[in-house]
Amino acid sequence: MKMPKEIKTVCPFCKTHSLQKVSVVKRKERGTLKAGQRRYLKIVKGYRGFPRPSADAVKQTKKVDIRLECKECGKKHVKTRTTRAKKFELKR
């Protein structure tokens, strides 16, 4: 997926249509795990049979975390509607 380095869109802070600088951030894993994830990790250790499909069925793409920085007010916000992409590239 190719995306321009700058796009014109609405800034939620200054509430104007302005030029925004696009950057990509690597998604972080959360510190505390949900109960289902803790249960899954317990099963993976070897207390029961494997509950999930094999590694062949794992999705090959990841959702891209796109951050937009307003040129006018300088604040950053996350673009909410992102798609899955195998490769992500910022173009001029």
C-alpha cells in the first residue's frame, strides 16, 4: 500500500481542514493481558491440546498504525480507518 507523506484532512484539535504529515508507528503490545489471552498462554504451555489453527492459517498482513501530525497546531492523532497491508510505503 502506498500513501503520500502529506495529506489534507481534518484536524480534530483545531477543527480545520489542514495539511497533515503522515508517519507509521509500530504497534505495541499491551502490558496486561485479557483473561482469554492468559488462558490461551496457559494452554500453549502444554496443559491441554492446542486451541488455535496452525501457523499456516495465520494472517500474513497486519493493520498499519498511521499517525497524522497537523502542520498548524503540531498535535498528532491516529487515523482510525486503516486497512491491512503486507507492505506499507510512504511516497512523495
